Amino acid sequence: MASIAVYSVKGGVGKTTFSVNLAWCAATISRRQTLLWDLDASNGSGFLLNVDAKAKRSAQSVFDLDNAPTKLIRKTGYPNLHLLPADESIRTLDRQFHQIGKKKRLAKIVDGLAKEYDRVIFDCPPVLNEVSAQVMRAADLVIVPLPPSPLSQRALEQVVAEVKGAGKKHPPILPVLSMMDMRRTLHKETREAFPKWPMVPLASAIEQCATLQKPVGEFAPKSPAARAFAQLWTAIERKIAKG
């Protein structure tokens, strides 16, 4: 089992869209038993998959020492793909981790999921705190969506610092250029500067994910956006295989 974190300290970079589409690729293309774990209080992943968090169940309760995550995991409309949805209680998770005093609590829970799932994908909150630190200790790979912007390089540097701060055996980082429009000068220059990074285009099909509440591969499988996510997932699987 391998765990992949989709993470950025900057909002509005397509993090949740990446998480949902990569989870769909894992479940549909690779046919792996996949859990998408939403750690962002907005429950964006749940929305895009048309799965609401149950109001009576607290998303933070999965981290209580006596609780099992299986009580909160929900089926989606896609084979092999399950969701652990978020809710407002996630906002207090940082404080809860400090109270528990377990630096690898999240990693331990993930280890316990290995019998059920081949891939766990984290939709991370865009913050630097104990939650992000716990994710870095649990992840085998960190995906960082980076739109072509002067601020993106700074965001990547912050993510690198956060990942390295997780410990000596920190996970590798895979930056991905997102929202790319090669008609724009800045975007062309960014691509020329980082030619080996995977790229996901700026596309109306990706924007429709929120409108249709479906991964792009479901409704536009032959689109450039769907192909880009499929190629990115292939790159992720290769990187995981290399260790």
C-alpha cells in the first residue's frame, strides 16, 4: 500500500481537483482499491464525488485512540473508490493532535488501512501546522500543484521545507504544473524552465468537474485534461515503484 499527499500551502491551485481525479485514476485505470481521505474542512473532495459527510459523525473522531476510521468511510459511485469525508470538525484537528501527543498518529492509522486499500490519497488543507506535519510523516509521495506564478516557486519552497521537517526519511516531492495555457508568455517560460515536470492544462473540462460533480475521466475521457491526469497517475505509479 502506498499513500500520496496532494499538498500546497497556497489555495486555489487545483489541489482538490487533483486529489479527486488522481483517486479516480487509481481506482479506474489501475483498478486499485483506493481511499481518498479529505483533510480539508470544506469537504471539497466529497462535493466533487457527490458524497456528503454525515452530520452526526465527526471527521476528527477518527483520530481518537479508541475509534476506527472504517465507521466514517463512505462508498462513492465508482468501483474501487471510497471516501473518508471531512467536515467542520477538521478545523480543531491541529489542537487534537497536540493533545494526543502522538506525532505519527495519522501514519499508524494509514498502516491499519493497508489490508483494505492499495492506495490512500490525502486531500490536504492548505496550511502549515501539525496536520500537515502528520501527513508528511504518513505519505510515500507528495504531489504539489503549481500554477505558473511568481508565488508558486515560493509555495514550493515552503512545501519542501515542510516535508524535510517531517524527518530524515521524508517522502519525495513531485511538482506538477497546473492550469497551464501555452498561449501565454509566462506559462511558456515556466514550461521551458521546468520541462521535466508533469503538466495539467487549463481546461473547461476540469472546471466542469465541479458543475457535474464527476472526475473528468468520467465525462470527457478523451479530453486533453483526462489524458493529462492519466499520464500524471502513470508517473506517480512509476515513482512509487522506484521507492
